[in-house]
Amino acid sequence: MASVGPQLASPVPAVSAALPRPVRQALSRDDLVMRAGLVLVAAWLALSVVLPLWALLAKAFEGPDGGFVGLANFAAYASSPALATSLRNSVLVASASTVICVGLAFGYAFALTRTRMPAKGLFKAVAAIPLLAPSLLPAIALVYLFGNQGLARWALFGHSVYGPIGIVIGEVFWTFPHALIIVTTALATADARLYEAAIALKASRARIFWTVTLPGARYGLVSATFVVFTLVITDFGVPKVIGGSFNVLAVDVYKQVVGQQNFRMGAVVGLVLLLPALLSFAVDRLVQGRQAALLSARAVPYEPKPDPLVDRLAFGFCLIVASAILVILGTAIFASLATYWPYNLTPSLRNYDFDNMDGGGWESYRNSLQMAGLTALFGTAIVFVGAWLVEKTRRFEAVRGLVQLLALLPLAIPGLVMGLGYIFFFVEPANPFHFLYGSMAILVICTIAHFYSVAHLTAVTALKQIDPEFESVSASLKVPLWRTFFKVTVPVCLPAILDIALYLFVNAMTTVSAVVFLYSPRTQLASIAVLNMDDAGDIAPAAAMAVMIFLTSALVRGLYGVLTRGVLARTQAWRRR
């Protein structure tokens, strides 16, 4: 028996040697085209995201003569008491706004998903209103509500709205729908068996809430917390209009660049502003990476049961929050129509005569329409094709991973920081792309880059639903790559493509921070006109322009719903049994 081992083992090397080595499959023409396209997408992201960010980093370490000075600029800014004050103020208002906003969003989302209250569709529509308006609109409305001549200045009990109180209220209004979307998604996924087990064990409502509901939504709450904190600490519009002498980091960047023309110090403050955003992004990614699936294959979807008391309380809570949103929006609209606030409140269109106002004109509104349209058109094409190349290119892992990383990078870069980086990168005469500076093209490129990440994630999510067998069958039948893309991929993903186009259009209409440093006299945008008219003291015309932005976004969203209903009914008929 001792000889059995060697006798059995000896043939193994011979068999292994006889096996042929794996032959690497030759790349087809489609593979080469997709790889070339992926390289172009990587180059696009490097040009529109990485290089401007690098230019900002380099500027922060330059001296007056352009030479490297190390940390001297940071030391000079750190020695100023303004840094500690602005940093403390930014963290204070961001923390307060986050706690209030996430708390309100959780209560609102709980009412929408866990109760049988009436008018849920109406409450969802009202909650989405702040997405359609620039952040300047709530700040202007608060001036008319609680300012020195405001309608309800008595409601603040003698406190001034110009400062942290006004900033927090305005930021909560602006960030509320962002938090609501995340928390609603978290609460919408629940296993009814957990609640049935808790009820069978005779657990109280409070115990069920703390042991089942809250743990199930904790990742959504954490994600919403970091999203809101990042949005608030990097927002420029609200504190610029209603902050008064309460300095925050975002306004410091604007003052250093526009007010003092101190670009090196502006770059330093921009990098300081980038740190909390990067930290929030990293923690959010870490938390999401640890998230486990909440619904198994055997899960039972949760269906809320009628409960008169809970339903009435939920309806009352949502009514209060929705009313607050409508009051702020209504105040801005009313102020824009008042002939001369507060002495002559007769409705008129006097404030909409933008061509006779300092800081803005109807040309800026037309520029915004043009910029938003171009952003939606080219941005949707770039984002979707880029996501398709990342998902469908065979092998080529290194470049695919690089493009995925670069596509998510804008999510952690505040718009103000990105716009500042664009100045430093494109203003250099030696840059071959210098000709873009001051043109409409640079506004479109910056806006696409600023909102690239969310659109990319939307496209990737839609593409993951398509079985790779489609591409395999097409290749085996020698169907051209472009035919499969236009005949299969685009029709299947059409809902996501249209959502991306709408997302880019609305955000291009409302953005302020990303383009505030990049416009020229002939490319001024409506959102910038709001800022300039407010600076010039024309607050009512500023409110009117902000209302025009809101009405345009709302109209486009409504037309999108009407026009796409028929298109989707035809192209998505295969989804119905």
C-alpha cells in the first residue's frame, strides 16, 4: 500500500503539462472602439474635473511671483481670526440645519410611507418645490417675511433674521427635498414579518419604532445627514443674501476672489472648504459599504394599516411642513408682484422689467435657457455613453476603474471650489483651452462636471438591469455595436435617460456657486442676475428673477411629465404583462 501514493501522484504533472495554455481572445473591432471611447471619457473627466482641481491646489501654494511658497498662504490665513470665526460659524449653521432638516424629512417620509393618510401625492409634489428654485429664493423670501419691514418680523421675538437664524431657515428649506428622497427610499424598504413578529411579542409602538423602524432606516439617515451637512456648509446663495455680518467659509471664498481679487487666498479658503465635503463623502461611502440588504427573497413588503390617530397626526405634520414651503414660495411670488414693498402692494409686473434694473436683464434669462438646454443635451449624451462604456466594456479593468472613480469625484467637490478651479486652469494664456474662458461653453462644461456624479449613478443603475446576454447574442450574430446600442440599450434605459436630462436642465437653471466666477458680461445667467440685483439693492426684481427660474423649472418638469407619458407608454410597453 505504501507504493500506491507515488503511483497515483506521478501522472498528475504529465496531465498538467499536456493541457494547453489558455489563449487570449483577440480583441474585436467593437472592443477596440469601446476601449477608445472609454479613454476619451477618462480624458474628458480629467479635463473637466481633475485638472481644474489640481490648478486650485497649485494656486494655494504659490507666492505673489508665482513661485512655490509651501504652506505660507495657509499660515497667513490661519493666523487671521477670520478663519476660526468663519469655520466655527459654518459648522454651527451646518450642524443646526442638518439636525432640523433630517428630523423634518424623517417625519415627512414616515408619514408618506408608513401611514394611510390622504393626499400623499400632493404632499410629495409640494416637498419637491425647493428643487426647482435657486437657493437665493428662500433667502430673499425670508427678508420679506422676517426682515426689518417683513410681514411677520414679530414672529422672531426681537431676533434678527440676518445671521444664523435666517441661514438655518433658508438652508432647511433648500435641502429638505434632498434629505426626503434619501429617507423615503430607506423607509420604503421594510419587511412586514419583522413588524408581525414584534406585534406577536406584544411590543409597544415605541419599542417597535426604536428596535425595528429606526434600525432599518439608519443607513438612509446617516447618508441624508452627510448629504445635508455637505450641501449647507458649501452653499453660497443663502448666507450671501441673508447672512449679514455672520461670515461663513463659502462667502469668504467669494469675498477673497471677487471683493479683494486675492486669488491665492481664495484658493486656500477653497481647499479649507473642500475638507469637510471630502470628509463627509468618505464617511458616507464607508457607511454605505457596510450596509446589508434589508429585503431578502422571502421578505414580505410592508403595507401600513389604517390607524385614525396616527393618520391624523401624520397628516397634520405634513400639512405644517408643506404650508411652510408654500408660504416661503408664495412670499417670493407676492413680493415680485408688489408695486413697491411695503407701501404699495398693488400687483404689477414692474419688477419684471429686468432690462431697466441694475445687475440683470432678460438676456441673462435667455442665457440660462440656452445653457440649461445645452447642458441637458450634451451632458445626457456624455454621461450615458460614459456609463455604458464603463459597464459594457470587456476587461480593461484599470481604465474602467479609473473612469468610475473620476465620475464619482464631483460628488465630493463643492460647486464654489470647482468654479474657482476653472478660473485658475482656463485663465492661463498658455493653456490650449484658454479660448473657452468667458464663453458659454465653459459654463456648460462646468455645470456638466458639477452634476456628473448623480447622473452617472442613475445611468449605471439603469444599465445594470440589462442582461449582458444581449451583447453576447449581438456579437454572435455579428450585429454592429451601434445597432445594439440604439435598438436595445437606449429604448430599455429611456426612462433613466429622460430623468438625467431633466435633472441636468433643472440644476443648470438653478445653480449659482459653480458659475459665479465664470460668467462674462455677455454670458451672465439668471441665477447670477438674482445675486447681482440683490447686491445692487433691487431686492424685488431679484425675487422676480428667482421666481422666473422657479416657474421655468416647474414648467419644464410639467411638460416633461406630459410629453414623456406617450413616449414611455410606447417604448416601455414590454414591461407590462
